[in-house]
Amino acid sequence: MGLQMIHQSKLLIALSLSLFATCAVAAEPAASSPVATIKGQTISYSALQPQIQGNLDNQEQQHELQIARLNASFLRTRQAYIEKEAGKLVDNRVLELEVAARKTTAPALMSAVKAAPVSDDQVRAFYDSQRAQIPQPFEQISPKIKEYLQNQAIEKANRAYLDSLRAKYRATITIEPLREAVGISGPERGPESAPITIVEFSDFQCPYCGRFTPVLKQVLAAYPTQVRLVYRYMPISSIHPDAQKAAEAAVCANDQAKFWEMHDTLFSEQSSLDVASLKEKARRLGLDGNKFDECLDSGQASARVKSDLNEAEHLGLEATPASFVNGRFVDGAVTFDQMTALINDELRLPPPTAHR
């Protein structure tokens, strides 16, 4: 991310805010204001208002959401850029110190870092875990998978070496993280007293959310007393037609204290999320079938889903999964290593101000 893009983002926000300010100056006409005349008879704004007010309110709401999304995107992009460049600066400085201590060169130090070769079993395991997203046969795609995994292993080894230098020279990054105000209300896993709260906005039909779910389970297993997970509903119906009803099914299961059982089942069976399949899952999980059916068919659970969707909109979220670790934004299905790096950073920092 270059400075030019940052400046462009600033310009876009400035233009948007300028347009918003211009609209604010052009206030809504008074009810008695004339809007037309017919045969000398004045037609006031009050006659026009009933047929346009709903649309005007919707336009204003959409405009405000666009401003919120643009502002959130800029702030997150700027913060990520600052943190990335600060990390590069620190890595370069500690590497310079090691170069001086060993009387060598930076390329020589980095070339000495080795990653273990990727095995055929690792390639096969990766292919099997991502089979739904890989249309090519294993024999055709395996060389590319191996190259990808080897590059990842090299990056991980380099990162571990640079982290060891940071520890050796007591280097820390002290930039204050960007924390966003996120509501913590939803089904939970992990202790409420945990110092780390992850709020995940997710969609049961989203393949990336399905891929991220095992990562979050790993996180909870690795930090049993330190991490709490809160689930928020964000079905994107425009591309996932079954996501809304799947989210409602989870709400209905939560009413019978079986949210996480339904959650895990929905993600493990993403190819069958139609209403009939949802009802079958409920019975298989031991829910009261009649109560579940009534809840799902009546649409009474939609209000709970809509509440989460409204907050997601105001947070500027447009894709899933979208998570917040103590208010720090995490975009997409990141890896276990990326999550643990962020969690460990949070555990190192002073407790954040409540982001509820």
C-alpha cells in the first residue's frame, strides 16, 4: 500500500464529506414552501412530501452508510500501512545490529535461514482441506500447491528469525492499535472474563467463513482461558441465497440452547442449507422439531439477524468473515499463525479500554 493510495483515500473522504456538507446546507423545504403552480393555484411541499419521503429517507440512509464505509476503509488501510512499515523498519534495524555483531551482511544472514521441505503428505492434506475451492485434479495442481506451501514455510522461517532478533535486541512496536467500537452481544464460546474477545461477523454459506471456522477452534483450544469468541450474523443474501434462513436457523437453535451444535453442523454441511435440510439438522441435533419449525417458518428470528446486519453496515463491513480482536479489525479468513500473532500482541499490551 503506497502513500499515493493513502492520499487518494483522503481525497475521496474529503470529497464525500464536502458533498455531505453541501447537502446539509440545502435543507429540506418547509411544508408550506411552494413547489409548483397550476392555474394560479400554489402546490406546497406538503402535497409532494408523502410520495417522496420514504425514498428520500432511504437515499439519506444509503449516503450515510457509504460515508461510514469509506471512512472505516480509510482508517483501517492507513493503520495497516503504518503498522506494516513500522514492522519493516524494526526488522531492518535489528538486522543491522546483528550484521554489525557478526561482521557479515544482511543477505548472508537471511540466506542462512532454512525452511524444512514440504512433504507430499502436507501437499495432499492441503488439497483435501481445500477441495471444495480447488476444481483441478490433485495430480495437476499438486506442484503449484507444493510451491505455495514451500513459499509459506520460507516466509514463516524468515519471520521466526527476525522475531528472534527482535527478542535479542529487545525491540517492540509501540504504535497504538486502531480499535473500533463493536457490540459484544451474541452466542459465546470461552470464558467471559477472558482478556481477549473476538467478535466474528460471519455467513453460514460463505466458503471462506467455513475455512476460518477451524482456525477459530484452534485459537480457542490454544487459549482456553484467554480468548472468548462472540458470533454475529452477517448473511450476504445477494450471493448466498440460503444464508439468511441458515442464520435464522442458528437463532432458533440458540433459543433451545444449541447454537454451537447448529453452528458447527451448518459449516460442516454448507451444501445443504435449504429450509427442509435445516429442519432435518435440527431434529438430528435433538431440538424440539415443532418449536424449531415454528420459529423458522414464522420469520421471528429475522429481527435478531437484522440487528447484526445493521451493525455490520455501520461498521462498514461488506464481506465475510470480518472479525475484531479486542476491537482490532481482521479482514477475511486469516491463518492460525496470523491470529496467534495478533492475540499474543494483545496479551503483551496493557488491557484496552472496553470496546463494547
